[in-house]
Amino acid sequence: MTVRFFHTSDWHLGQFFYNHSRQYEHEQFLAWLLQQIKARQPNALLIAGDIFDVINPSSQAQKQLYQFLADAHELAPQMQTLMIAGNHDSGYRIEQVEPLLAKYNAKTVGVIRWNEDKSLDPEHLILPVYDEQRQIIAWCIALPFLRSAEITGFNEHTTNSQNAIAYLHQQLIKEARRRKTDDQALILMSHAHMQGGETSDSERPIIIGNEEALSTALFDDRIDYVALGHLHKPQQVQHAHIRYSGSPIPLSFSEINYKHQVVEVTIDPLAPAETRVQLDVLKIPRSVQLHKIQGELNEVIQKLRALPAGMIEAIDQREYVDIEYHSLTPPQPNLRQQFEDALPADRYRLVRISRQYPLSANPEQSPSSISLEPPTPEKLFRQLWEKQGYHPDEAVLKDFMELAQQAQRALEDEPGT
């Protein structure tokens, strides 16, 4: 029996990009995805973690997800949506809305559960995938982001993180193989950093048991497809059937050249090995462009003037600009205004300026950067942590930024402000 599903991940709903909301960009992506669902009617949609950008997502971010699920269910009532928690998500939070999700034929897996005898409880981690006649056509092993505290110390197989991860994979794959028949596909969905994966600068490092990356040796050869989340660049890892779908929008300027996509996967378990899994890349259109401008000061000015002109009325639809200029000279007080004046009017958002020392100035030193940005709440928060001798905790930082954004919104709502 053939199964066809969409693989996507790392939506990061609710993200703020240099204090600019990505709500419009996410709306455009979700509207495009709904069109693909309507046209192609897949059996399932797999979202491989980092659904939200922060553990405590805003009400607007949650509304975006639930409205999408409602709309998708209306367009494709038979389609199941299977989601796992990523390292940016709260596994317990996303499982709390299970009754709501069930109305939209959706299922979420946020945490690992253990039985009273300390053995693994596999029931909510191995999910059936149905066709329109409610026949099981595939099984999906759904592994959320594995936090060490949630997987270690339960039995002799979980004495440390690496042993626990191996034990989880072995037990779940064994149980899934026991349940499946020859004409049913076997899928594994996981949010993890795999060895050999290419990273960007916007991904939060995952450290488990003093090791950041996991081996693809964890995956049994009889798994037809591994749907991965966490790395934002679409890519395969060692094998064509082990893939990151990547994020739907660029989450940093290092991702400007990424070819954002949703992967449509078709599996025929009874077909020959070379044709069993078919992949079709659905390219996601980019709704807001990013520009990284680099060079000497005069060169940067010329590049800014050469950017396309034409007003974009809505602020949240204007294109992002990151400037890195190379100079030994301290910045002039009106430098930002010079850059703003060089940009075509009413089309761009200049979100970052940095000065880079030219390599030729001192080849024995690595290049360093001086930021010309005014202090932001995030920078001040980081500086306070570092002054106390601590490395900033990214989870706490995300919570702080959410509080700062709430305070800003409250100020904006005050009369006379």
C-alpha cells in the first residue's frame, strides 16, 4: 500500500528577527502550504519539531498554528498531521492541547513516557498512518527532542544519554517492526543534530551526553524514510532517505541562499529497493527578501544605491538589509544615516550594521567585528550574564525576550505613547 506525505520542520512561529516580527512571512508560507495540501491531498503532514520559536509562544503564534490546522483539515479531512517537539518547544505544553488537535486529525508527541516498572512506554511514540478507508498504510516512530533528564536514570539501559538514545531507538524500531506488515511503510521522525549535517548560525547547539551530533547508525536499514528536524538547510545525511526538510523561511542572514522546501515523500513498500521511495521537492516562494551587503565603505554605498527601487507600503513586507563594511577608521556619527540615505526609499529595513577590520591590515590576527547597533534589551541582558561570569542560557534569553516584547506592546498600548 502506497503512502504519500509531506515532510516539513523548523517553522519557528513567533520568531522576531532583529526585533521585527516574522508573522507576515509565516502567514505567506502557511497559505502556500495549504494550497499544496489542497492540490496534492497527502495522507499525512509531518512537522519535525521547532514548531514555535520559544518555549512559551505568544498567543498570536499559537493562533497561527491552530488556524492552519483547522484550515488544513477542512481542505483535506483525511490527512493526518503528526508533530513532534523540538528543542525550542515545550513538549508538555504542546501535548496539553491534545483534545483540540484531535478535532483536526492532528497528533503531537512532546515527551518520552516510562512505565511503572521503568520500561519504555512506546504507545504514543509509534503512530499509525491511515488511508481514506482507515486502513493502516504506514507506521511513524515519532521521537521528540531528547532532553537528558527525560531519558536517563530509568533502568540499566539508560545510565547515560548516549546509552539511553541507543536504547530508545532499538526498542521503538523493534516494536514498530513487530506491528507493521510487509505492505506497510516504516517512517521515523526525529528532532536531532546528525553527524555530517551542515549548520547555519541560527541553530541552537544541541549537546546530549557531551556529544552534539548523533550517528545515522541509530537507524535500522528497514526504515523507509527518516524525517529530520533541527538543521535549517535542506539536505540529506549520508543516505537519500535520511533528510532534513529545512526551515520554510531564512532564520538568519547565513541562510540567504538556502532553497527552502517541503519534501513530498511517496513510499511503496512492495516496490524494488531502488524505486521504493520517491522524493519530490516543493520549493517554497520567499515572501520577503534578505540582502547582505559587504565591502569597503564606498563600495557598500554603491551597492545600496544599486538595490531595486519601488515602494513597499507595509513595513512588515519590506526587505531586510545587513551591512558589513570593512574599515580601519572609527565610524562617523552619521554613518547609519548615510546608509539609510543610500537605500532606495520605503522598501528596506536596515536591521544590522557592523564594521569588519580588513584582513590585509594585520594578517596575523583573525578579523573582528564592531557592532554599531544601539544597545538592545537582548544585548544588555547578555552583558549582565557575562559580567557575572556566566555563559548566557539561550532558553532563559528566549523567555526574557518574550517578556521584553510584552512590555513593549504594553507601552505601545498606553494612552499618549
